[in-house]
Amino acid sequence: MARAYHARRIQGTVRVLTARLAPSAEAAQDDADLEIEISPLVYEMLEVDHHRHWQLSIQPAGIHVLPGGTVGASVARKHAAPAVGPSQSVSSGSIEHVERRAPRAAALAGTAVGVMGGLLGLGGAEFRLPILVGYFRYRLRRAISLNLAVSLVTVLAAAGSRLFIARQVPDVSVLPIGVAMMLGGMLGAAIGSRWLASISERRVHAAVRALLMAIGLLLIVESAVTWGSRDLPFDTAARTVVAASVGVLIGMVSTLLGGAGGELIIPSLVLLFGVPIKVAGILSLLVSIPTILVGLARHHARGAFKGLLDVRHLIVPMSLGTILGGVVGGAMVAFVPAGAVKLLLGSVLIASAAKVFAVER
């Protein structure tokens, strides 16, 4: 299987051709067998918009892209080492072209999402996913993997700031609940990852759309309803079982959305176990980290992070932007009515989920 090569430097917009083998075969990762990044100039010279079927030939000297099986126009990269033998070729396949924005756009998008998350007290992963698919044009499975990586960076930064700077630590009495939920979350992440890899693209879109719209509806309800702290009237063993079961569900949702799951962990801790809101905030971060790591390990095993291009040009700038935006959003909380923010962002999330994930991409 020939692997995609990566541009050493990106200026402005990079065009990415995503190819599938013909006859159809199981994709190496993310529903694509090969990705080829070309400059806008080469993109125009090849008239990609006018040719939907191409023939790709993998040679030791480079990758040659031939429209319609002809030898009219070609592009070669001298440093593209093939993973197949000399002179072997990839059968003609249907190629779709997508756009990748520059790192600056990733940083700006991360900052905007961070502000929204900071206002809500969340990481903002549910808002990043529609942006990764709708604006950056990643396929959904790939977007989930990248979103999960950004979530890990932001959660680690948030946990570090609370533990070592603010000196916030969870009370010992709630640790059994947190540990049970963490173990359940890790199991749920493994289950969710396996399910995500086994279902069709259409079903992934349907599941993500339903989950994002449900979270948006939850935000709208929270804008009008004040939740009181509750506590289940169970003994310690039963509470532990409930916490682990809730953790499994949260881990599955986290893996499907590429997020930390804080929008579900915090309400669960407060409503089901009577954990104070501030303690629930730091405890949710500690529960999220192992859950995200399990999800990332499963995505990595499927080859989701083989190249470094997305790490440098999307994950890093978007993570830094999200952290910065979270600080700004947190500072704005005292000046912005919480109910209005939840109503607005919940509505935005429902609308974006309905639009971006309305059809299979």
C-alpha cells in the first residue's frame, strides 16, 4: 500500500486529493487509501475540477497523477518514496478534492471554540467537530481522531492549571466515584472505538448528528432550568456500579465526538452523586484524561496519526488557540449572562450539527 507524502511547508491553502482503490478495497484509514497534497498552482494546472476520475502510478521516482488515464498532464515529487515495489501502480480510482487551511486558520478556529468553551466551563470539543468537518473538510472519522488529540492537550492544560496553579484537588470522599467512572470511561472508549471502526460512514454521521443535537438541547434546557444537587440513596457498592455504568456511556460518547465528555461528566457527578460543582469540574478532568488516552490509542492503532503534517499544522495551533480562548472565555463569565450564553450556543450547536452532518460526506 502506497502511503501519502506530506508537503514540507504550507503557504495559504493546500489541496488534498483523497483516493480510493478500484476495485473497492478496505481503506487503510479514514475511508481513503491514499492522500496526495498539491499546491493550488498544480491543482489549477491539472484542472482537477474538470476530471473526477484519475489514474495514479506509484514509481520510485515519484507520484504521477494522470487525468482520465492519459499522459497529458502529470506532477511528480522526487522525495515521495513508494511503499509498493518498483513500477507497481494503483488502479484508477475515484478522487475527491478537499481543502486544508493554513495553521493560522486552525489557531483562530481553536481560539473561537475556546472562548465558547470557557463561557460554558467546557473544553468545546462539540463545537470543534463541525468546524473540522464543515470548514477544514476532513472526513468525519479523521476529524474525530484530530478532535480527540486536541481535547487531550486542552484537558491536560486545564488539569495542570487547576492542580498546580489554583491548587484545586478533589475531596478524598469522592475519589471512589471518580475512579469507578474513570474505569467505566476507559471501557466505554474502547467499545466506542471498535463500534466506530465497524459501521458505515452514513451511520457515523447519523450518530454524531444525534449526539450533538442532544447536547445542544441539553444546553438550551440548562439555560432555563437550575439544577439542584442530588445524591442517590444507595450504598457505596451500588453507587460505584452506577458510576462505572455512567462512565461507560460517557466514554462511548467521548470517543464518537472526539471530546473529553465534560458536558456529561459534570452533570452526572452533580445530579447523581451530589458532588459540588467546583469539585466536579476538577474531577471530570481527571476522569477524562485516561478515557481520551484509550480512545487515542485505538485511533492510533488504526493508523490515524501516521503523518506529522496534521500535528504541526492543525493539532498544535488549534490546541494553543483553544487554551488561549478558554482563558479569555473564563474571564468573560462574570460579564456575560450564563443563561443567554447556553441558549445561544445550544441553538448554534443544533443548527451546525443539522447542517454539517445532514448528509454523508
